[in-house]
Amino acid sequence: MSSPAPLGHQNVDRKIVERPDTVRPRFGGLRHADRLGSGLLVAPSILSADFARLGDECAAALAAGGDLLHVDVMDGHFVPNLSMGPAICAAVHKALPDACLDVHLMVTDPAAYIEPFARAGAAHITFHIEVAPDPRAIIDAIHTRGLSAGLAINPDTPAEAILPFLGDVELALVMSVYPGFSGQKFIDRVLPKTRALRDAAPVGVRVQMDGGVAPDSAPACRAHGCDLIVAASAIFGRSDYAEAIRALR
Ligand code: DX5
Ligand code: ZN
């Protein structure tokens, strides 16, 4: 009579059988991870673009050296502003099918928007821990679509809130402003959280800073372990996008 398999083995076998369709991509998802590599990335946030010329603005930001495009989605409930939905994301994807679209969900019900943004061409989706009682279910839904997943924390949320999930995601986002608007001042007291997340995260997990990042705050972000910088006004608010992106690196 053979002895029973150790408990851990049983768990691993069962997990593989139950989730045959779940693929763990790196940041950028199955379509973009290889091209993005592992160095510092700069993500122009289209929230400060000229919406009347959005396709041209996105193309210009990428031609100027932006590595990907950050798409800020606001529902007027989780944050006090409305911004853009899947239709805008789909339009950008149609105009620039090779662009990596990094969707930042600032919405109260993130689970409801995974499928619409996956269909709209998103490569990556980040959602907020403050509105996710069961983050792993949302992470699984993102991964099942071949996208990478991120967890975000607001300025007043401790890093500890997402530490248990760092092994499950490809990105941790630290908000350095209160979410809702571009053009706010960088809150430097979040920097120790960035460092704590970088130190705790497995190799390959991106640490993203979002809010008020400009040439004067970017060096501190990088020094605290951030390897993905988001900037809206510091890029789209300038006349020379290439110079603006160079100044952030
Ligand atoms: C804020 C958004 C940010 C915003 C950044 O709620 O999540 O991505 O676009 O804008 P800047 O870089 O101007 O602070
Ligand atoms: Zn954002």
C-alpha cells in the first residue's frame, strides 16, 4: 500500500487541475512583457492629454520615449471625478495597437470592469486594495485574460495592506497624491512605503509611483525602489514631451 502524498503536493496538484487557463504574465501581460524588459519605465498618463486630439497625443508621448500609456479610470464614487471608460481605452488601442495600455482603476467595483477593459485592449490592470475585500479573485480574473495585475494603495493606506499579495501580482502602485486629479503636489511621506514594498516584493514585481511625479521628485522615487514612473502634467503639460520624459529618467 503506498503512503499518501504529502499535503503540499496534494494542494499543488489540485491547483493545477482547477486553474488550467490561468497564466501568470510579467508586467505588460502576454503581449508586452518581453518588449518592456526590466529597466526603469516611464508611463505618460493620458489624463492630462488634449482629449480632442487623443490619438495624436498618445502617439507623440510614445514617440518621445514613453514606454507605455497609463489610463486613469475614475467613477465619480471612489474618487471625486469622472474620467474615461472602456470606449476610450478601445479607441486608443485601435489607433495604437502596439502600445501597452496600463489601466488604473479608481473605481468602487473593480471586479465589474476587468472584462470590459480586457476587451478594450488593456495590457495591465491595477485596482485599489481599499475597495477589494477579496483581491485574489480579481487578480485571477485579470490573469485569466492574459493581462498582468497590480494592487494600489492610497496615501493613507499602509504598505502592509498589500504585502500578503505581492507574490500574486506583477505591480504595486503607491499613490503619491490623493487620487482623482492630475497636477497635484507630490506627497513625499509615501516614500518609505515605496521602499518597504520594493524590499518585500519578489524580483520582477514592478513598484509604480503615481501622482505629482516631476523632475524634482522622480530621483527620490527611483532611490526608494520605484521602477515605473507615471506622469501626466509633467509630460503633457510641457511643450517638449521628449525633454520632459528625459528629465524623469
Ligand atoms: C491621479 C491619477 C494619476 C494622475 C497623475 O488620480 O491616478 O495617474 O494622472 O497626474 P500628475 O502626474 O499630473 O500628478
Ligand atoms: Zn493613475
